Amino acid sequence: MPDSLQEASSQSPQAHNAAGHRLAPAKILGVVLVKDAIDAAGRLGEAIAHVSDGERTEYNFDRNTHLSLGERGYLVKDIPAGKAGILTGTSAVLSRAVVNEMGDLSAGTHT
């Protein structure tokens, strides 16, 4: 079972990604759709976001393919860990591959 929405979306079929990131904001209290979100690699897409304990987490998706681009977190209020606006984490999915076994990057389709 995936540990996060971002991990689940990177493993899911494209149609599931499209439905998941567009429907989640309407169904889950506190989750919003961010129309113009930029990932750690500077790509413009869409995101679903939520705030928990003063930290906003955005799960970024390509707006055309609906594939996961990564995620970003930052503080939205001052807390003991830091001041509002501080980046708490970021990731970018730069490539994907379908392979025969873990660690084999010579086969499959790369995106």
C-alpha cells in the first residue's frame, strides 16, 4: 500500500490519476485544487493541497497527462519548527519506467 497520495498517483493508471486529482478536492474536507502549481523542476501544472499542523502540502500533477510531477510543502503559519513561508520539502518525478524487475532501467518505457 502506498504511503502517500503522491506515491499512489505515480503507481496508478493515467485515468485513475485524472479522476483522483480532480475529484478529491470536491470530496475531501480541507482539500483544494490549485490551478497553477509549480513543481521542484519548475514545471507548471495543477495540484491538490491540504493544510495540517501549519504546513501546506501540494501534490503536483501535469495538467494534460495527469501524471504526478512531485510534491511541495511549506509552512503557512509560524510554528516552533519555523516561520510561515519556509519550504519544508519538495520533490520532482523526473522519469518513469516500466521494467521487468526493480533496478532495471535498460528496458521499458521512460517518460
